[in-house]
Amino acid sequence: MTDTLTLPSHDTVTASLEVLSALGGASDAHGLLTAMFASCAAIRKEAWINSLLSQPSESEDEYIKNAREALERMFVVTQVSLDEGDFAFSLLLPDDESGFETRIDALSSWCQGFIAGLSLVNVDEKSLHDDNVKEAYVDLLNMSCLEYDHEEAGDEEAESAYTELVEYARTAVMILYHSIHLQRQGEQVSTETH
């Protein structure tokens, strides 16, 4: 992916959401957006951004324009990276310099947003046909309940486990993305032939 197709940082999206008085945080917003793309939902960029806001925003203000541009970039990069495949896509999470608790909470929030997004378009464990896909869904659902353990903070093993969870979540999302797309395409062909 070229530099122009790089997600804005977690801090940038967080600040943008604050400027726009948005509902929710950066990670859950990205999880929700990813779920919408994974479920083949037709989403307009402007409508998605407006759905995050608690009140209308005036685009004349420079801070608001910059904030909207960051969210637009997140929208485009997420869509393109999912379409490009497994290695292009990444979850919007705080960088490694952020505290362990912050990163665990963000991963949990990302998964909550993703599961909530799938639920909005009637995708749940029962609607998935393949056992591996169901397992990926359940694992993400379980990851949405992650909690910070003070005893493990900063521990090298905990850092390694966190890295593995992030990579597994990314892989599970791609499994769901591809499976749901195939399933929805099959449903569309089935309806067209009847």
C-alpha cells in the first residue's frame, strides 16, 4: 500500500472524533466501519461520518475540515485495504508506545464495534455456514470482552500475547470478510435465478 493509503493514526482519529463531538471512540468506529464493509453493506462516506456525530458540524471551520478529512481517509483506506486482501488490512489501534491497558481496551472496543456492525446487518453466529467462520466470529465476540489485568501489565509474555491477539483478530476479520462476501454473492445469484 502506498503512503496515501495508510490509516490515520489512532491519536489522529481520536482527536478528529473529539473535534466533531462524535459518539464513540476511534477503535470502535473503525471496527464498526470494517463490519459494514465486510457485510457488503452499501455505505456512503458522508453518511457514515454523519452517523458518528452527535450534532451537525460546519465544514467551514479548519479544525472540522481536517477532522472530516481524517475520517474520510480512514473510510477509503479501510475499504481499499479490505479489497486488496489479507496483508493490506490492519486494525486501528493505539501504537505500541501507548500503555498496555489502553491497547487492551482499544482492542476490545474494536471487536465490540465490529460485532455490533455485523449485528446491524443481521450477521451473527447462526447466519454463518462454515464452522471455521463461526469460530472466527465467536473468537472476536470473546475478544470484545477483554479486560486489563494489572498483574500482567508490561510483562513480556503479556506483550507477546497482545501482539498475537491483534494478528489473530486481523486474520479472523479477513476470514469473515471473504466468507460473508462469498455467502452474499451466492445469495444474490440464487435470488437472480429464481
